[in-house]
Amino acid sequence: GKAEDTGGGSSDSSAAQQVVEPADQNGAQCDLTQYGGGVKKLDLKDATVGFSQSEKEDNPFRIAETKSIGDAAKKAGVKKYIHTNAQTQLSKQISDIQDMLAQGVDALIVAPLNSDGLEPALNAAKAKGVPVLTVDRKLTSGACDTYVSFLGSNFTEQGQRAADQLIKGTGGKAKVAILLGASGNNVTTERTKGFVDEIKAKGSGIDIVAQQTGEFARDKGQQVTEQLLQSNPDITAIYAENDEMGLGALAAIQGSGKQAGKDVQIYSVDGTRNAVQEIVNGDYNGVVESNPRFGPLAFQTLEQFLSGEKVYENIVIKDTEYDPDNAEDGLSSAF
Amino acid sequence: MAEATVTSAPTRSTSVSGWLRVYGVYAALVVVLVINLLFTDNFFAVDNFRIQLVQVVPVLVVALGMALVIGTEGIDLSVGAVMALAAAVIPLWLGYGVVPAVLVALVAGLVVGLVNGGVIAFIGVQPIVATLALMVGGRGIALVISGEQLKSIQNQDLRSLGTAEVAGIPLIVVIAAVLAVLVWLLVSSTTYGRQLVAVGGNRRAAELSGLPVKRVLITAYVLCALLASIAGVIGVARAGASVPSTLGNLIELSAITAVVVGGTPLSGGQVRVWGTVAGALLLQLIDATLIKHDVPDSYSQIVQAVIIVIAVFVQRGKGVRS
Amino acid sequence: MSAPTTASTVDAGAAAPTRRRGEAVAELFSQHGAVAVLVLLLVVGSLAFDTFGTVDNLSNVAVQGSFLAIVALGVTFVILTGGIDLSVGSVFALGGVLAAYGSGGGWLTAILLPVAVGALIGLVQGGLVAYAGMAPFIVTLAGLLGARGLVFAITDEGNTTPKVKSEAFVSLGQGHVWEATWPVVIMLALFAVGWVVRQRSRAGQVVVATGGGEDASRLMGLPVARVKLGVYVASGMLAAFAGALNAARSSSGVTTVGVGMELEAISAVVIGGTLLSGGRGNVTGTLAGVYLLGVIQNLINQVGSLTSSIQSVVSGGFLLVVVILQTLLSPSRKT
Amino acid sequence: MTDDVRPPVLQAQGITKVFGGVRALSGVDFALGEGEAHALVGENGAGKSTLIKVLTGVHRPDEGQVLLGGEPRSFGRPLDAQQAGISTIYQEVNLIPLMSAAQNVYLGREPRTSFGLVDTRAMERDARELLDSYGIDVDVRRPLRTLGLGAQQMVALARAVSIDARVVIMDEPTSSLEPREVRTLFEVIARLREQGIAIVYVSHRMDELYEVCEKVTVLRDGRLVHTGDLADLPRLELVAMMLGRTTSEMSGSGVTEFGEEAHTQAAEPVLVAEHLTRKHEIEDVALSVRPGEVLGLGGLLGAGRSETLKAVAGAMPLDRGQVSLDGKRVRSGSVPAAIRAGVVLLPEDRKAEGIIPNLSVRENIVLAALPRLSRFGFTSRRKQDAVVRTMMERLHIKASSPEQPVAELSGGNQQKVMIARWLAMSPRVLLLDEPTRGIDVGAKAEVQALIDELAREGLGIVLVSSELEEVIEGADRMVVLKDGAVVAELNGEEITEERLMAALSTETALPADPGAPPEEASRG
Ligand SMILES: Nc1ncnc2c1ncn2[C@@H]1O[C@H](COP(=O)(O)OP(=O)(O)OP(=O)(O)O)[C@@H](O)[C@H]1O
Ligand SMILES: Nc1ncnc2c1ncn2[C@@H]1O[C@H](COP(=O)(O)OP(=O)(O)OP(=O)(O)O)[C@@H](O)[C@H]1O
Ligand SMILES: [Mg+2]
Ligand SMILES: [Mg+2]
């Protein structure tokens, strides 16, 4: 499976800071004493912090994410900062985390490759009394138990919002083809679920004619769209589970002589600069953002936690969304 | 001398199985076509065939090179990485125009080919591992070169390479066709082509007959890498972007499958160019069929597996080894 | 037509001894070169990083490698017969998922179910190779596709990740015996068996003979077909079993594991000094090969600041160097 | 000495075998009596090996049946035949090159310890004793491929014989054996027959047949032409039967087809090789050939004659020494360089080093000459066909067409294809390693005559043959090798079996190689 988010342009982490959904501010909380076997107070200044990245930094989302956390680490002035990359192999991520524990990290930030299967690593951390903060993908195991808290987007909701955009944009009548992400990837699962359920609930006039995987890759997205448009010419909208596939679809639509954005509308999730740019150009209809800049928020949370304060177990990012009306101004904040 | 026959010689046979061994892939192609004509909407349409042709180009071009390497009893896993490398260097040189950019992409392929071939021919490393190393490392280098960024291609000349047409036929399809003919000529009627097959058939004997075995091998891997980098250029032109991270992922497997389904044994000593072309088309059509009928990923993978096995089974020669 | 036999026997034998000595050394290197390089790396590693030589870190490396090792053990025997098995990665994943489902019926079913299915897959592949004379590469390539397809088919396109229900089974993946964790102990036991089979059993001899000269072996009246069938079955069972162990360790059957594992296994086997063309090699080399790869990864993590791309370059370059050394030292090098 | 009342222990009835088009056997009957030695003879391609493969379950007959001790048996695979007590040495050595001699002898039936594990020590001990008793004193732990073809053939023999069997089949067991080993083989056969074991013996060496066998079955073009007692069948008649000619057509001349009179030779050697040295293989070997001269290389098995030829042909890297043609030095260790200079080698092991099985007869013939048969790198079919036609006619190559895969040809015809490959290069010096190995009397005669003819045309020829007569009658001069070093040189009339054997057995302190350890120096 390829990274679920890709795009182009810069990844400077100062732009578009993450803001927290106020709604979630009254969820469960966690502190030193409750987590695992209990953790000793610690000042980030003399802490070694490790970050376990899940997928290759070969796409804007991962690049932005890694960079943002690295920068934040510098800002926080931690004693030592190490980072590993699991290269989309779950077993490697487990190894990575264990290796970092063996190197004596005091706190861990983990971007889980998968919602399940990290138990051995997390248990090891817990046993060592090392707090773990998970970002971008939510674990199914319990917060404040196997990890302190989760901070990231709600992928299901991203799917819902894409559906809402589509319903609005198509006036509630459309034949939609879904470009799925890589099979077996939680992001795929949730963005599909959110979208499909929402269509069922609100889009009576909309029927989903095809669901095919584009493996989060542009060329695959293009090929699949070409095939689908040809065999069912009446498709009027595409929902791509990341911008890259959306851009692939765009190329396919233009190739088929149809007019992208009009004859066939395109909606996708990510918020990469390229996609937003296409909205501005009028060839693209909507993008739901998935903000990768976890650094500042993550370290702020760590700081609070290690200094003994309570932190929320669920810190959900408030993702913006881009449509023809706000794309122009939003472009700068896209990553 | 029956032993020798068991190991490789293709015995001309009049039986059905013999016929299938030679024409199996074309037969399969026809079957898939017919099935589609009957059960797939809008299948019998010009733009459909043009889509299939356009989409098959990268795999086909790579498979042509792969066929040469397999003919020498070798294999090349690094082709995907080569495509990525080509994609990575293009944006850096596009400033100087399309031609220099493409040339640099080809040079990248040339270098990889030389490394593969050199390590295999002179040191005698087994092809699969030698090229595996470059498969892993090559894409890494590509990403480093590209600064781990994907870049949209604004250069219209290059983009048009992906969209332009010659007499109603997409340019890249024409290119692929020309390449196929060239490879066929190379194999069937050049000294090099015959030497390549001889080296694949019995390397020691070829050496003792004074054939430039090492040169033949290196050339094969260079040609394979060059074709791969061409496929990379085409990929970039098509997508209108340089995406070194995903371009050509797993294409080595598709290419090898196309070659073998096309009737070229992995044991070397034979290259069936048109079989390879048919093999690539077959895989493409199967893929298209499954998408058009919206078959879920799971079943489409299973179906592909079954079809591959059947296609190779009917045209198996005895004693073909990995 | 007569020559004094006594006189003549001496002359021919005379040349032999020295010739042997030279070969013996080269043989030793090519067979155990991997071990040498491994030792070298361990030394270098402990000198370079004070967190490397620790019991903690090394036992991590041991556990992490054990799963690949079990898979590679099976692949070794397949390669010894001159074949290859590309399906192990997918079978590994399938094994994990089946184990998770099977764990409902206790730890025994959690093991037996995947192993049985693995054997079945091996039986089909082995049958096609041994009795239909098809190329192992293509047969197992189909296996790679098919098995992965099966994984998604039984997990609703990978949208569900079955959890392990049996505690006993979980402890098989995470529990300890004395200092070592179960997977390591099991792996070592399997390798001990593998060593005996390879070195001291008739079956092992036939396996090697088959790889060294299939037609000759057949003419010598060796049960070539049966042995071929056997190695694919064994490979399938071991891969599935490793997958089950892995599921036990991460207490869930993740659908995306094992991607690209076949190539790791093959390189481990080849680094271990086994001829890919078959006929020469041993299991100890494979074990060394597996841990060579593992240690490299660990060292990269010790550095803790390499981007994923650089990591690929490093591992690729290293692989190349090792196989070149391996080949240069190997006596059976064709010129 | 045979009484026909005993039921045949192994029997074939009306066997027909067709290989896609080629009729290898049609309606052949064959009966092997208890404890009898039965010669199976015929031209190359007559169907001998095929019959053997049918008898031992390698091929299934298209028609007919195999009977063992009277009952019909159909062996699915060689294993079944072996278990039924039929042990076979197939044509072309069929062993595992990478495995040790000992492993090869005992593969599949290794001695085992009480735990059922392979008892390596016992295995190696037994193997050593076994091979010693056959006069093959090799290190049984060494990979087989490091032994010469001859030694390998003896290992194959040891394996086949050490399987306790009722029938032992030998398909050209002596094709690359020296007189010494042939002796050993015959002793073994005698021993087997004392135990009442029946033998099927295939060979193209007539005198061997008469020495070993009492019964004979003659095949021609896959048909049975004669079977009966060998003793009352004159040699000439037998040969006539094989070739399908009448005795009157047969030339009654000497054993070989070599002309009696020596060749007229130029004074100046065309090829000179000096100080050829490769550790453990050959030591300071020197030889020279004049145009029109046939130089024989004499020596026992493993003397390093093949190595010497390979060294001259650049097919073996050298530690020391050089080869020069017409005084011009040839880059050593490079086959292409040697070929360009006009020195070509016909390798000993046709299957492994000669033919390219998947290619057609035509392509095998033109292989080396391709560059000069091409224009701008494009092959010219016209030029090829011209060459191929002339070669096939001149050498009487039997093939259904030039496009037939060479692997389907019989041994003799493959050998001719190899020779044709080199003649197409119009070489100056021809290095022949066992040029008549495994080819039938007819073809052998043709090849020998051809060698003679080529010499007359002024080629320099170096001839290695394990058949003494061939070297003795064929060579104008002979260089005798022992343990990779030259021990004697015989000229014209001196070339006799006695002189050769003398040169080989005498305690020669000649070039003892300095590089080697003591145990090597003290030989004999
Ligand atoms: N596997 C095969 N496929 C096709 N043709 C074959 C095969 N094996 C043998 N033949 C053909 O069958 C005929 C008999 O071959 P065979 O090897 O039995 O001859 P032979 O008597 O053993 O000759 P030689 O003395 O050279 O060994 C030949 O014409 C050969 O071309
Ligand atoms: N009887 C033997 N005992 C020991 N080693 C042997 C014997 N026969 C051959 N060899 C080995 O084979 C190699 C050379 O044998 P080879 O057969 O090539 O020499 P040769 O003189 O060409 O004999 P041949 O008649 O088989 O061509 C040497 O490595 C030698 O050690
Ligand atoms: Mg024969
Ligand atoms: Mg020899």
C-alpha cells in the first residue's frame, strides 16, 4: 500500500497550524499516574524523544508530517531526537519502536501504520514507562493504557464531508465511481465507510456505480478512471480517497475528451497544493483537508503530560475543506 | 541425447498440446476478446481499444527488454527502479528542453544496465540478486535525486508526447510498436540476437565457440534498462508528473509474467517477441475486464492468478526452471 | 592393453590433496562467509554505538528476525531443488489472518488451521511444478497473487482485522522461556531440524541432488517429483506458521503484512551462500543471512536520522556488496 | 556357454517409440537371458539408448511391452526399474557435478546410523574402497566436476555396480575410458557374471564387444535387424549389418581409416606452445605442430590432455606459458583470440561444452562463423545456407533438415555438427579431444578419414583419443603426458603401444613440478 496522502508543493510547517476540534475538548483525559504503570515527571529539555514514521517520506503528507515533528522537536529543545521509518512494513515498525526503546528514549511519537498489530511494541514501551503519543491513525487498543493519547484527523468524517461536498456540488444527482486506496489500509476503510454511509443517508439520487482500487497512486488512478469512464460513460462524478488518484482521474477525464469539473466532477481527500490549484483552475470540485502538521500540537501535548498535567485522550484535528469558493485564499495553506 | 532434449529443446509436435504450446497465448487473447465482446458494455469501440493499447505500453516496452534478459537465462528485477530513476531526473533537466531531459533519462538507464550487466557477467553474481539490489537501491536513489518530491510537468512538449497522435494512433503506441519490431529484428536476424540465444542455451559451449559471452550479457541488461527508462519517460509524459515513488512499482512482475505467458521459457535460449507482445496485451485485457465489471480487488487477484497458471500450463515445455 | 594398476592409481591421486585444500578454504568462505560478515558487523556495531551491544537491543534483533528466518528456512529447501517460492509473503499474511480467526477455537486450532492451509497451497504449487513441469517462478508468482487475494476475500477487502482471541496463543508470540521469547526458541528448534534434514537425511541428499542435476537425479532413480512436491509443501507450511506466530505476537491478523517478504527471504538465502540455481547451500548460512539483514536495519535505526530513501540506498548497496563478496569467494563460480 | 532354456530375465516385445515425428524404435524385440552378456549395437541414431530408456522406465513405449522374468512390467520411472533390480549406466555421464564422488555413488541409498541418519564417515570410507578397487584413487569428498570425464564415468560405473541388481545395463561405458580403466571394467563385468548377473553392453568399439559379449542384437534405424550369438558372427558381417551394406561393399583395411603413409609436413611449426602451466592441472607442457601434421597426445586418464588442449585453445586461464602461431604470440586465456589466430578446439564433453541444444543444426554449425556470415551485424541467411549445405554434405550429417533441433540428433551426428562448426571457420590448427567419442564405426571411419584429409590440406592437428589405435595409427608424432607433464615424445615408427606404455610406466624424474608439495613429487 502506498501512502494515503500525496501531493506537491512545499511542506513548510509554519503554514496552517493544526487547530483542535473544540467539540472533542471534553473527552476523557489521561495523566502520568494513570498511563500504564505510571511515568516519572520529566522536562523535555533533558528527554530523548523518538518518532516512528509508518510510511516512506516519498510524498508530501509524510514529508510534511516528519518535517513538522522534527522541527517541533528542535523548537522544544529536546536532548536527543531520533526518527525511524517502517517503510510500510508493520513488522518493521514494531522493530523500530523496540529498537528506539532499547536506545533509551524517554517518550515516543508514533504514526501507526495500522490500527492493529503494534501491541508488542506498545507493551514494551508501557513496561519501560515510556509514554507513547500516536498521530494521524487511531489505534483500536485503549487510550491511556497502551498509549497516552491520539491526535489526528477523523478519516471517517473526512469521507462524510467529501460526500457532503459531492451531494452539494452535483445537486444530489450523480453516478459516482470511487477510487479506493490500497486494500487493507485503515484509511481506505474509513474514508470509504464515511463516504458510502453518508451517501446512503443523504444522497438518495446518487448511486455508486463502481469501487476500484487506485492504490493511492496517480498513474493507477488514471488507468482505472480511463477504464471506468469508457465502460460506463454516464459517470458524472469521481470520489478519490487521496488527491493523487484524483489528479490521475483528472488526466483521464481530460483524455476522454470530457470536461473535468463539469461533465465529470472530482472530489478527493488530502489538501495538497496541486489538487487545490486545480480547483482554482476550475477542473476540480472539492478537496477535504487532512492536516499533516502534527509537530507543535504533539510536543505541546507531550510537554503538558510529562509535566504532570492532564491531557485529552482524543485530540481530533479540525480539518478545513476547499471548494471553488475558498480555494483561491486556501491555496497558501495547502501543503 | 534424450537428456538434452528433456532440458530444453522444443520438440516440434503435431498434437494439440504442441499447437497450444506455440499459439496458446494468441488463442487465450482471442478468448478474452470474445468474452468481452459478449459480456462487456461498450467494449467494441475504437476508444476502448485505444485505451487498452495506451495502457499496455509501459509494461510492453519493459517486457521487450525483459524478454532479452530472460533469453540469456537471466532476469531483471530493477526495471521498476529504472523507470523511477528516469522519472526523477527528467524534471531536473527539462529546463534544457525535452531532448536533453530524455537523453539524461536514458543515460540513467544505461548506467543501471552497465552495473547490472557488469556485476552479472564479470563477477558472476546471480541475476536475480544482483538486480534485486538495484531494485531496492535504485528507487532510493531516484527519491534522493527528486528530493522525495513529486513534480508536475508543465513542459508542453513532454506532455504532448503522452497525448499526441499519429494518423489517429497515439504516439506512444506507435513508439511501442516500433520498439517491438526493432527487438524482433534484433533477435531474429542479427548476429547479436543469435549469439544472445546461444548464450542462453548453453553458456559454456558459447564461450568455447569464441562468442563474446560477457559482452552479449552486458548488452542484454543495458538494452533492458534502456527500454525500461523509455517506459519511464512515457510514464511521466502520460501522467503529466514525475512520481518516482510510485512509477513502475511491481512492473517487473507484470513484465516477467507477460514474457513467460508469451511462451518464452525462463530457462533461456529462446526469445518470443510477438508472444511477449501478446502476453502483455492479454494481461492488460484481463485487468481491464476485471475493472470494467467492478470485480473487487480480492477476486480480481485470484482470477488473475488462475488465468496466468492456465495460460502457462497449456504451453508448458518440460523442465522449465526458475 | 595393460598397465600396472598399482602404479597408476597413485599418480592420479597424487594431485588431489593440495587441490582439495584450496577448494576447502574457498568452500568454507562461500558457505560461511555470511557468518563472518555478520560477526564483523556485530563487532563494528558495538564499537560504533554503545546502545547496540546491549542485551536489550540484541534480543530485540533476535525476535524481530525469527519470523523471516522461519520463512527463509522453507525457501532455502525450495531453492536447493533449483526452484523458487514467491508466494511466501502472501501465505505469511494468510497464515496470520487464519490464525486470528482460528484462535477462537483455542491455541491449537490457531496453529493447525493456517499450517493446514499453507500445506494445501504448497501442495497445489508443488504439484504444478513437480508433476506438470511448470516454471516455479511463474507458479509461485500466481500463488503470491492468489494468496493475497484470499486474504482480502476473507477479510471483507481487508476492511476487517481479526483479533486473536486465545490468550494462550498470544503468549506463544509474546511469552518468554527463560530469557528468550518463544518465537526465537521455536525458530531455533526448526532450524535444528532443518539442519539435520539437510545434512544428515537421505531426503536432504535428494533435495540437493535434484537441484544439482534434475535429469541426472531422475535417471539415478531418485524420487525427484516427490521431493519437489515436499519442499513446496514445507515452504507453504513454514510461511503460514511464521504468519501465525506473527499474529500471536501482534495479537491480530493484519492483512497487509508480508508484502515483499519473498524477496527478503530470497536475498537472505542467497547471502547465506545457497546457489539460486540449486544444488549447493545450507540452513546455517540462511540463518546468518536473515540476521545480517536484521542487523543492518538495526544499525540504520541506531543512526536514527536517515530518511527512508537513504535507507533504501544503504540496504541496496549493502546487498550488492555482500552478494559480490559471496560470489567472488564461491568456488563453483562459472567462468 | 548359454543355454536358451532359461527364461529371459528381461525382455522387450514389439517396442515402438516415436518422438514428435522421429521414429526412434519400431516394433523392436529384445531378450536378455539369465547371466548372459548381451551386446546391443547399431549406428548412431539406431535407437540403442532409446531402447534402454524404454527398458528402464525413462520413456514409456508407444507400443509393445517390457517383461521382467516373464511377467509384463511397466516402469513409470527409473526408480521402479532400479527397485526391480535393473541397474543402468546411461550414455553421457549422469551424475551430480556439485556433489562429492562419495555422495554420487551412494545417492538415495546412503549408509545410515542407528538413528536413521546418513553415516557420512562410513559412506566416504566405502566409496574410497570401492573406487580404489577400480583403480580410481581420487579424494571422494571432492566435487565430482573436478574430475575428468573419464574418472566421472568410472564413478558412474561404481554406482551402478554397487547397486545389487539382476541386470546391469551399460550404454557406452567406455566412451572416454583408457585401456587401463577398460581392463578394470572388464574385470568387474567378469565378477558380475560369476554372480549370475546379466549384462547389456552398448559400445561402438568392436573388439570390446567380442571380448565381453556372447549374444548380440543389432538395430538399424530403430528396427531389429539381427539377434543371436556373437561368436559365430564375423566382425565384418556385423559391421555390414549395422551400416546396412553388404560385406563386399566394406573396405577390409586396418582398424581405423587413417591412411598408412605419414603426411608430408612443412618444416616450420605453425603452432608452438611453451611452458603451459596451471597449478594442479598441467606443468610446463610444451608442444608444437607443423602444417599437415597430426600430433597425438598420449597419456592415462587424468593425465591432463584435455587440460592441455584447453590451455592451447585459450579456454583455460594459465599461470604461465604462451602459445604462438607462425611465431606471432596469441593472447593466452582468450578463446576468441585463439580462434582469430586460427586455433580451434573440439571439446571432449559434447553435451556440456559443445552443442547448443535449443538451436537448430544450421545455427549450431554457423554459430562461430556468424560474424563473417553477416553484413552490418545482420545475419545473411543465404550465406548461412550455402555453408550449412556444403558442410552437411561433406560430413554426411544425418538430420531431417537443417532446421531440426540439434538435441534430437544422435551422438555421432552431433559430433559431426561440432566439427562442421569449426571447419566453417577454416582454421589453421584443429585441437580434437576425443573426436570419435561415442560415434559409430561408420561415422568414426568418416571422421578419421576426414582428419586425415584435413591434415593433407595442410591443417595442423592435435589429436587426443582414449582409443589407442586411433592415436597410434593417426598420429605422425606423439607427446606423452603424465600427471600434467610431458614425459616422452615419440616419432613416426616409435609410435607403438609398447613404447607408449613403457613411457607411462617408467619411473620418470622428468619435470617434477616444483610448486607442488612433497606427496606430489613422490609418485609411482
Ligand atoms: N528425446 C528425443 N526427442 C526427439 N528425438 C529423439 C530423442 N531421443 C532420441 N531421439 C531420436 O531417436 C533416434 C535414436 O536415438 P538414440 O539415442 O537411441 O540412438 P543411439 O542408438 O543411442 O545412438 P548413439 O550411438 O549415437 O548413442 C535418433 O534419431 C534421435 O534423433
Ligand atoms: N583416475 C583418476 N584419478 C584421479 N583423478 C583423475 C582420474 N582421472 C581423471 N582425474 C582428474 O581429472 C582431471 C583431468 O582429467 P581429464 O580426463 O581431463 O584428463 P585427460 O588426460 O584429458 O583424460 P581424459 O582421457 O578423460 O580426457 C584432473 O583433475 C584429474 O585429477
Ligand atoms: Mg546412445
Ligand atoms: Mg579429457
